[in-house]
Amino acid sequence: MITVCAQDPQYSQFYANPLYLSPAFAGSSLVPRVGVNYRNQWPALDATFVTYSASFDTYFPRFNSGVGIIINRDQQGFARLNSTDIGAQYAYQLQVGERSAIRAGVQLSYVNRNINFFNLTFGDQYDNVTGLVRGITTDPLFDDATNINYFDFSTGGLFYTDRFWLGVSGHHLNRPTQSFADQYSRLPVRATIHAGYKIPLDEETRQGLAANVTAQERSLSFASLYKAQGKFDQLDIGTYFTYEPVVFGLWYRGLPIRRPEFNLYNNDALIFLVGFKQEGLSIGYSYDLTISSLGTSTGGAHEISASYEFPAPQPRRRVPRSARRLPCPKF
């Protein structure tokens, strides 16, 4: 029996794709928002991973509610294992203090997975005498197993103030069957914990965070993301320096305090980010420098994000108590 282990796609700029991180972020910008994300991991290898994402969300202050939709597309390896999912999200926001609020969100997704077996070679295709590859596999396992579809359920929660935030989420809570070959292969739950703290670097930013409005932000943010799925877990920790209109970030991904399977240190990558923010538009580029045993020959990972927050219908000096904007960075 062969055991194959895999995890969900990951983004280095996880705050640039908030709806993928947790459905609790739906409507968190308090205005209509659109976003797109692209990630190309290990482009120098045949086993490349390319992931796309597009999302839209908005907030309804009368109902203290946000709704969103997210579309993800993931392509893995030369066999082109493709996953496409469309998710609808709902989040409710509740003010619990003068400068604090909580959010709870849910997501229902429809997922399609397909694979091109013609790019793979199986044992029954080899001629034992000549060693040549002939025809295609006759294994009946793959006759009708090139497409599968299923529903997926996820949820998340957030607590935040004008400077601090803490969130949790759980994806694939229904543990859907997602294997082409084994009907009992269930997708493990992906659990995340993310937190951060923003330090204003000038008086204008400090007052803006307290009043829930910011003009030209000058701040230093520290944030982390811990994620676990099945037997595997990982930690992202780093900082953002925001001096609008530019943003710089430096991150480390790994768990060096424990030794995983094969007695290898769990060091994955150093992540460098540069971004631009102005008048609702946010654009970011990041590069993952591989520091694991795979080395730099992988080509690292390139990631691009872009989002736009539409102007509020009516300018206002202060957001109502029932609607507080999240302080976490855009990237």
C-alpha cells in the first residue's frame, strides 16, 4: 500500500487573500472589495505548483453582515492535477467594546478536481524485454476516475481591537472524499491560528487607528500564522513596515523547534515582500527564498497580489460603533 500526503495551497501574502484565510474576513473592509492573487511555487522544477485566486466581498452595515465569494484554481505537477472551487461566505460582526469587535463567518464551497493520467506512466505500460513504454495503462482503476466533485464546509472567527487581532479558522470540516482512487480517502481538516499587533509610528496614525480612519499610515506590524493539516503543521512569522504608499515585509516560514519525519529540520523559506498602497489600491509582490534541503535550485516562489477597495458611498469622519475596520495589513 502506498500512502500519499498533501496539503492545501498556501499563500505567503495571506493577508492579501483574507477570504482564503478565513470566511470571518468577508466584508471586513466595510466597503466593496475585489482581489486577485497568483502564486508560482518551485518554477525551476517539473513539480511546479501554480495557484490563482479571485474574490469579491462587501459589507451591509444595517445587518452588521458581510458576504463574499471566492474562486480558487490550483495546478500541481506535470500530470496537471487541477482543483477548482467556488465558495460563498457570510460573516456577522458584533461590537463588544469601545474599540473591540468580534466576527464569525461560514463558507460553503463546490469543488471540482481532475487529473490528466496520459502524462503519467504506469508499470503495465513497460515491456519487460525491451524496456519500451507502450500504449496507455489498462488498470481499470483509472477508467472513470479523472473527475470528482464535492461540497466543502468551513468556518472562522476573529477578535480584534484598533491595534490587535486574533483569529481561528477550520476548513474542510465535513472532511469530503477527494481521492480519485480510494473512496475512503478523506480530506483532513485545515486549522489555522493567526494573530498580530500594529504599532503606530506617528501621532496621526495613532489617532487614526483609534478613530477607525487612517490617511497616510506609518506603522510597524508583527503577525504570525500557524496552520496544521493532518500530520503536518507550519508557522509563518514576520513583520510589515508601512510608510504609505510603500510597504515592506520580511517573513520566516518553518518550525525549527521540532524535527519532522526523516530527521530533517523544518525550515522552509525566507519571504521578502514589497507593496504599494494608495487610495484603496493595494499591490504586492513577494519572493520565497527556499532554505530547506531542496535548496535554491527550486526557483523559490513568486507571488503577486492586487486588491481594490471601492470608496464608501458617503464620506464620514467616524465609522459607527457597529462597524469597526480590521487593523491587520493588506499583505
